[in-house]
Amino acid sequence: MAPPAKSFSRDEIRSHTTDESLWCIIDSTVYDLTDFLDAHPGGESVLRQVAGQDATTVFYNLHRHEVLSKYADLVIGTVSGEKPQVITPAPGDLSPVPYAEPLWLTTPFRSPYYRESHHRLRRAAREFTQVYIAPEALECETTGRSISQELIDRMERVGILRMRLGPGRHLHGRELFGGVVSGEDFDYFHFVILAQEICRPLARGFQDGNMAGMTIGLSAFLNFAPEGEWKDRVCEEVFSGKKKICLAISEAFAGSDVANIRTTAERTPDGKHFIVNGTKKWITNGIDSDYFVTMVRTGKGFSVLLIPRCEGLETKPIKTSYSATAGTAFITYDNVKVPVENILGQENQGMRVILSNFNHERWGMSCTVVSQCRAVVEECLKWANQRIVFGKRLVDQPVIRQKLAKMIALVEANQSWLESITYQMCHMPYSEQVKHLAGPIGLLKMSCTRAAHEIADESIQIWGGRGLTQTGMGRTIELFHRTYKFDAILGGSEEVVADLGVRQALKNFPKAML
């Protein structure tokens, strides 16, 4: 049983100003800092400056409230007749900060797209993210180590790995997150929610390290591998987290220019195998993968092969501007022997496999980019309300409010467009999505990454030096500013997907309007 809380008068607190007994007040809570003097990261003198005083304003001009949770053992009571004003949301709770949540989650707004199961999934996914994903994400982002098998197993048990492939038969018969939604009811809006929740730690390298190769590699396998024991076995190995998979398309001579790939696959004289030679570059999760969904040249066209890690296939790490935890790899194929049965789709028709798979990848990236941008907006709104400059809060400066307005408008516009396209996906079979949504999804991705560019720039101006610092409150701003360009390049650069969107529109341009 916890001891009864003590209360102290402000006069009593003001008498504790020596190194032998040093107290202060933060948000009507009394802290005994006597034994913390030597351990304070900012040095002893900072604590002596607030000895016996109300340090609330000083503290919040330097720190976020969550920092106090680390030092709960220093709390000795509260100020008589006062209650703390700052509240830290519990895991799973919505943020009370304006525009920190999509409008459908904000009272009194409504949306025709979301049902009760979407709300249940949102809470379950956020709680899981805050409790299990966020701590490991931040640690891996710093150290560069790969995601732990323990976290992979946790995600598998609640169905996250399967949910990240979107709706389909692979979810049927499964109770996700212990029953918050059934596999049969899982739709593309459920996917939006999951994608936007699990990226909330804003650890961009870990975000890709967290089985991103599966979301873009296994999706092609699911849709184009022939039905049978082989398909079932590979899917089970990957969905269980026992094996990892990646998508290997990009090459040094062919990034977004997919049609220029040089990796070849030639049939053996007996026609039973392909011999693969070539290289792939910038392959997410390639370092740790067991399977490689690889695009190759096959004489008259392109084909896609599932290649297991084997003799002749080597992976080397590539250093990028985000963490090594993403497992970014350079892959070499040196006379790699692959059974012809490992082809996905039809031989020489691999471009169809890849282009249809791009829709899922680019749409999923749009989900996470919007979520990341919204998280940055929330951080900026919090900071602008707590930071005192020239005698007033940042948010009291009109120029800061203009920056915030621009950022909010960009986030809300792209969230609305994302939901509109998602609605079409919910009411359009996969074959029709491939035909009609490649252009709109490409334009959406471009719009989201352009918004990220603007938001990254404005957020740095709001945060100043802290936005360039990899520790403290500005950590997420620095990381976002350093890594937002990944989404502008991966999955097709902004220019390529924008051009795709316009070209697709022009195919249906009415001649009567000429």
C-alpha cells in the first residue's frame, strides 16, 4: 500500500534551498532534488537556481512533461490546495492537442468511412505501439541493430504481420488483436489505421527495419505465386516471423527507371532452372532476408522470381542517412540457380507484377508519411505553446501561427485525399485497382512527400537549434528532417510518380475538348 501523499505550503518549500535539502515545485508537485544534484544531466548549478522555487515555467521551457516520469522517485508530495495541470495520456489514449489526431477521431467531427471496429483497432494498435514498438524502435534507431525476434513474435501473435498485407484470405478465420476486429471484416481503412499507428515513434530507419520488406515483397508473392504447397509454406514461414523477405528491384543503373534493369535470368539447357546474374541496390531488409522477390530480364521481357538465400547470392550493408536497423543492402547474384517454378506470374510479364505491386507500396507509404507529418505538427504545437521567447510564447508570434497553419492544412488535405482513395479501394476489386488507381495513388504519394518537405522545413524554423539536435525534445524533429526524403525517393521518386499520374489521366483525355 502506497504511503499517504504529503502536502507542503509554498513558504515551507522556499526554506529548502541548500545542498543538504534542495526542493522545487513543478506543476504543483514537490520534488526533493538533494540526492539528484550530482546526477542531473544539466549540471548542479541549474538545480541551485530553482532551489525552493516554482520551477514550472523554467522546466517546460526546456523539457516535455514525459521526462518527469523517469524521476517519480524524487516526488515527495504536492503543494497544499493545488492540483497538477499537465496530464500525460495513458497508452492507447488520444492526444488532446488540436490536429494531433485525424478529424474522424476528434470530437465532435464524424466520418462515413469508419466503424466501431476501426476505433477499437486504433486504440489497440496505439497501445501496442507505445508499450512494445516505441521503446525498441528508439533503441534500434540509435544502435543500428535489427529488430528483435521477440518483437516480431509479439506482432505475429496479435496479427500485425498479416494485417500489414491488407485485406484478403490470409486474414480469414483470425481474430486480430484478440478479437477487436475479425479477419473477414478487416478492410483497407483498418490498414490505414494500423500503418499510421505503428509509425508513430518517428524512428524512420526502424520503420523500414520493422519488416517493411515483407509488406512490399510478400504482397507480390501472395498475388502472383501459383496456389499450392510451395506458396502456403513460404507464406507461413514469413507470416510466422520465422523467415524474412524483401523486394529486390532497384539497381545502380535503374532506380525509378525499372525498365532499365540489367540483372538477367537465363534458362538452363534442360529448361528446369534459371541462372541469375547481376546486382541490386538500396534493398530494404536485404541484409537479414531469407527470400528475395527479384525482378530480372528474361529474353523477351521481364520476369519476377522468388529466390531463397543460397550459394552465389551475397548481401552487403549500404550506409544511408537513416539507421542501419533498416538493413539496406547491396545484393550480388553470381550464377544463382533458381527453379523455374519460382516464377511469379507469367514469364516475360513481370512488369505487370511489379507495377501492380507498386500501388500497394505507394499507398502504404502515403499512409505513414501523413502520420509522420501529423506527429511533427503535434510536436510543433506543443513546443510553440510551451517555449517562451522575448517574453511571450512562440505561438503568440503571428509568424509562428502562419507556419503552423500551413503545416496543418497540408496534413489535413492529404489525409482527406488518402481516405478518398482508400474508399475506392474498398469498393474496387484488385484488378480494377491496378487499372484505375495507379495514377491517383502516384499523385497522392507525390503530394504527401511534397508536404513532408514543407513541414520538415517549417518545423526546423519553429524549433531552432533543438530541431538540429539528436537528443532531447528536438530529437523527432531532427530525425524527420534528416530522413523525410526517403519517402520522396523509395517506391518511385516524386517526379516519376507525378508523371505517371498525369500520363494516366491523359490516356482518357476527351478528344472533344481539343
